[in-house]
Amino acid sequence: MEGIILSSRYGNYEVLDSNRNIEICKPRGLFRHKHIKLVVGDRVVISEDELLITEVKERKNYLLRPNIANIDELVIVMSAIDPDFSSLLLDKFIAYAHFFKINPNVIISKIDKMSNKNFFDEKINYLSKIGVRVIKYSNITKEGLEEIQELFSNKIVALMGQSGVGKSSLLNALSPQSKREIGEFSKSLGRGKHQTKEVVLIPYENGFIADTPGFSSLELPFYKDDLANCFMNFAKYAKDCKFNNCLHIQETFCAVKKAVEEGNISCESYENYLKLSEDLILRKDRF
Ligand SMILES: Nc1nc2c(ncn2[C@@H]2O[C@H](COP(=O)(O)OP(=O)(O)OP(=O)(O)O)[C@@H](O)[C@H]2O)c(=O)[nH]1
Ligand SMILES: [Mg+2]
Ligand SMILES: [Zn+2]
């Protein structure tokens, strides 16, 4: 019988089978021998008698953090405040998603805490130009909830973001019976409580939503040249750079830098690119 992995704990996997029953299954030893690590979202075949996972289907996509496979939409949740909105972090998360070939959406949460509701409009316009959909949301006034319901229906959606931005709160608003535990945001520490500890798929409107543990930091698992390719707003110009391995930093005849000067690429996004690039090494330095 086929099923989907909803959660995993200590080597046991919760599988929702095609009869809508939840079974606790163990993987066949074969997976360990072949170094195949099953993750939430994996489509699997289980043997009914022994409750063993015998086969895993080919993945449509895969994301390392949150660790999940086969999603239809990735939604980056970034709060307007508490924790503070960070354009740098948002561009980092978006680049991270693109590295895994996933085009993300963004929810700006806690919008009720902003006196100027249009504060993010410039960033939102820029993101929509590069194909990233942005929804402003408040768990207090429920502004944005209908748009979120429409986006999430009939799909497998994964939420991603820092601890304390309100991922589990949003899940409770969408699906009250899911009863996700909520953690307080600590002003003094400047972060959430890491309330959610595991990735878990919650059934929602003919699909699923994955609640996931929040990050305190996210390391980009790639090289400088990957980063250049993950800034999708550069792509249109990068093909005209003189050097085809141009990183758009010190090189001459760089069409990306020219586009920044001419106002076609936002200075903020280019500066975020430079900052993120500082932490990464060149691929050739590795070998
Ligand atoms: N004012 C306001 N507070 C919110 C909103 N959404 C969530 N909160 C509060 O933010 C805090 C953190 O919420 P959670 O839903 O636990 O955040 P999380 O993203 O799931 O955090 P982790 O599980 O630690 O990753 C709680 O105190 C919530 O009540 C919102 O839209 N507006
Ligand atoms: Mg949570
Ligand atoms: Zn260039």
C-alpha cells in the first residue's frame, strides 16, 4: 500500500496510507545500507503485515532545511517585527530556495504591529517583479488569511522561517484542530523559543501544510558561484557580463553592476548579495 510520511521520530515514521489510516512504520534495513534517509513528504510503499517501509518513490523536489520532500509551495514567513524584518535574511532564504530549484512565496506576518502598513511596499514590488508572491498577514486581525487559504488549498505547502515569526500560529488559524503549540517571542533575547521541534505534515483542504522548526541561523550550503546563480533578479543581466563565470564583484565589464548603477537591480538586493557572498568560498578554493 502507498502512503506519505507525515513525521519521523527516533527511526519511526508516521505514514498516512491510501485508506487515510495513520501507521507507524520502520524502514527496511536496505535504506540504511544504501544511505537513503527518508524525510517528511516522501511517498512510500509499506507492507501491510509488518508495517515496514519497503520502497520510496522518486522525489519531485527536496529541501534540506526544513528537511522535506515533494512540496508544491514553499512559504517563507518573515515577521514585520519581533523578530525584526530583515531584508538580508529574506534574500538569503529566497536564494536558499532557488538553490533547491524551488520558487518561494513570502508571508510578512504580524502586520498588525506596524503603524505604517505600506512600509514594505517597495520590497514587495521588487519581489513580485522577480516572481515571488508576497502576502501580508496578521494572526490578530486575520488580514491576508483568505489569500493564504486560497494559495494553500489542494497543495503540499511547507512553512519556513525564524523561530517566533508565527508559523504555528498561522497553522492554528487555518486548521484549529491541529492545535500547534505556540511559543512566546523573547524581546530580551530577540528570538522565539524554538517551540516547534520537528517537521510535521498537517492535513489541510485536500493537501497538507508542514509546520517546521524555526531557525536561529541558516548556513548556505553552497559556493560563491552558486549564490550568483541563485539571485534570480541577476539572471537577465548576467548573460551579458564579459566573463561567463562573472561573480559581479570585482570584475570589469559586468552587466549586473551596470544594471545596479542604472537602477534596474535594487541597490539593497545587490548589497545583500555582497554580504552573503563574503561568507562563502569559491568552488576552485575547495579543490
Ligand atoms: N501580534 C502578533 N503576534 C503574533 C502573530 N503571529 C504570531 N504571533 C505571536 O508570536 C509568537 C510566536 O508564535 P509561534 O506561532 O509560536 O511562532 P513559530 O514561528 O511557530 O516559532 P517556532 O516554532 O519557535 O519556530 C507567539 O507569542 C504568537 O502569539 C501576529 O500575526 N501578530
Ligand atoms: Mg512553531
Ligand atoms: Zn557580472
